[in-house]
Amino acid sequence: MGKTYATEGSGTPGTNKTMLTVIAAATVRPKVKYICIGAGGTPADQAGVFVARRITADGTGTSVTPTPLDPADVAALATSKENYSAEPTYASNAALLVVGMNQRNTFQWWAIDDEGALVVAATAGAGLGIKSESHTATPTTDVTMHWQE
């Protein structure tokens, strides 16, 4: 069994705005097993669509330090970013999870088992991103992902 890490980020959603990513290294294939999305600001009756997609090339974002769930584990090999100013390149037609939600809700997803995890290729720059594809408002949104290496 591999080591498990958590990463969290926040940002202002909008059309085609990446909220949080997990980026692989050439030596590791992260398996995302948990995703949580929720509004961190004052909630309102607004709707949004978030999509988990595979990334083929990373963009420009703020680095986030992954946290091992077991404090005795070593640092993660995969990296993470939030709040992108230059979007990553996404694989076309590669939506792995689509979530339409009201801003007043919190959404959680768990992989049912190892075969249900969202796996990232062991290629530098490859990854998985949580992207806001449309939104009727721009509340601060918080995203958490857990993955195994």
C-alpha cells in the first residue's frame, strides 16, 4: 500500500478556471482517491459546474505543499498548485468527474476502491485538475484532494 497525501487550495471560480491540481513526477503515478469542493465565502443561491480532467502540460499557478496523512511518511513526489494565472493544458474529451452544484452545497467524492481511483500518468507535467467550467457567481471556493503514491 502506498503513502497518502492531502492538498488543498482555494480560488475564485469562473469559466475555465483551474482551482487545484496534482502534478505527477516521472517516477510516480498519483491515484486521486478523494475530492471535496465547497464555497468558503458567504453562500448564495448560485450554480457552478466543476470538472476533474487530466492535464497533459502544467500551467502557472501558486505551489501548495502536499501534507502526508501519516506524519511519519516522507514528502510527496507529486506536486500541487492552486489559483492558476496561466491554465494547464487539458486532454481533450477527458472529463473524469463532472459536478453540477449549488454554492450552498459541499460535494465529496471517494474512489470506491483502487480501480475507481483517478490515476495520473507517471510523466512530468501530467496531472489531474479540478476546473470550474461555468459559474453564475464568483464565490471563493475551496477544493481538497487526497492521493496515493
